[in-house]
Amino acid sequence: MNSLVQGDPVRHRTNGWTGTVVETPSKLASRSWVNRNSPSDPYPELVPLEDLEAAE
């Protein structure tokens, strides 16, 4: 999944949490900054792209 755009909703493939892409990764990037949809986790997290899938 290397076509992420800032603001896209995503889901973590193995852990199941959802979030929003904070920054559009470059074509060479293997990770993306994601804000989790959780009030207890206020800071963006750098997540490998292969761990993310589009959320509905």
C-alpha cells in the first residue's frame, strides 16, 4: 500500500486499530506517520506501510 495520501483512514493489519495518515509518504518511503483514533495516544506513530490497509 504505497498510495497513501494525507488524511486517508487506515487500519493496522495485525493489531486492528484505526487511524488517519498524517503525512503523505514519498514514493521511496517504507513507513508513514499515522494518528491513531484513540484519545490515549495523542502523538503520531511511524508505521511500516505493509502493516497498513485502507479503512472504510
